[in-house]
Amino acid sequence: MKLATRRTPIIVAVAAVLLLAGCSAAAPTPTTTPDAAEQPEASPTPTVEPEPVDPLTTVATIVVRPEQLELLDASDAVITTLSYDDEAAEFIGALTTVLGAAPAQSESEGGLESPPSTAYDWDGLSVRDDHEADVATEGEGTYDGIDMNVSVNFATPTVGDGVAVRTVNGFQPGGDAEALAAELGEPWYDNGYDQVRVETGAPIGEPTPGIEYENAYSVAVNTWEHDGVSNTVFAPWNFGIGHV
């Protein structure tokens, strides 16, 4: 009985030590995940919109046709057309964008065989806006020849920043006009004043008696020298009426 009495204090002491150790241990901190709605929203990346490209700045080729210019891109798709009957401001404005520069401008009072006009000149290209309608309104008569609002005369195979110029069959200003005449079956006189008809549009009126050509607008290659160049591509020109 004495042995049992001695063990009792030891057991009590051990239990007390264990109880104290348990009470002194740090309680684990609970881990919580913030609700998704409480998460800060990421700032959206700003979207930079590309600057719009003017299609006229992508023109790679100008094709001279009887009644209009065709403006093509690098894949030879037609971007737009410019009619010779467009208002001069519209026509010149479009070409200014295509060529990347404004033209030099000059005025002419006209004469016996030509109406007053305004010329717009770039290197290799001259656009003439005749004021025939203004003259007719003033009662001073009209002039035979070009009834559309403007005409074009290309002197070089490229204009502006490398924009190619050609006719529908591939002839370029400054090319071999005599070979072109032979290819097309057009007359050639070799007198320095040959004018080769390249392409003719639809008739615009009755044929003129005694003239073999249609009364229609055409693209012409003029062989006479002007300002040091020849074999220029000119339009529109009507071979089917009398010219002085």
C-alpha cells in the first residue's frame, strides 16, 4: 500500500505538465481565400486603333483610258476611277494625293483655236482644265475638240513616287510610237506630227461625213516634241471630228 501511495503524486505531476504544454501551444491561424468579387480588377490594356489609310496613297499604276483614268493598286486591282468630266477641283485633289504633291498652276487666256484654260503641272504630267463652258455661257461660241472637262498629258513612264503610267495595251509615255502604230495598224507618216490612236471608247454622236474615225473619245500618243519630250500619252481626244 505504501508503494501505490508513492506513484500517485508522480502521475499527477506528469499530467499537469502535459496539460500546461497543451495550453501553451499556439493555435493554428486559419487560411482564408478572398472572394472572387473582392479581388482587385486588372486594368484593361488600351487598344491602339491603326490610322486609316487613304486608298489613293496606295496607287501603284495609272491606266489612261478614253474617258477616265483607272487607278490600280500593287495587285492591279482597280481602286477607283477619275472621269475627265469630274470637277477640276475633285480631279486635281485626287491626283495630288496619289502623287504626294500639289501641282504648279498657270492660267492661259486662250486664242483663236483654244479656249481659256488652267494648267496643273507635275513632273511628267500636265492636266488642263479648259473653260469652254464658261465661254459658251458668255455667248462667245464654242471650240471643237475636247468637250470633257479636263484632259491629261503624260510625258514620263512614272510619276510621283514611282507610280507607273500606261495605256490599256501596256504602252508607256516615251515608248516607240512607230512600233505602236505598226502593232495597232494605225497610219504612220514619219513627219514629226504623227498621232497614234491607242484605244477608242463608245460613240458619242453621229460620224462626221468624210472622216473615217468614230465620233468618240480616244487615247492618243502624240509624237511631236513639246518641252523637250515626245511620244506623250494624251486623253481624251476625238479623232472623229475635224481638227485645224
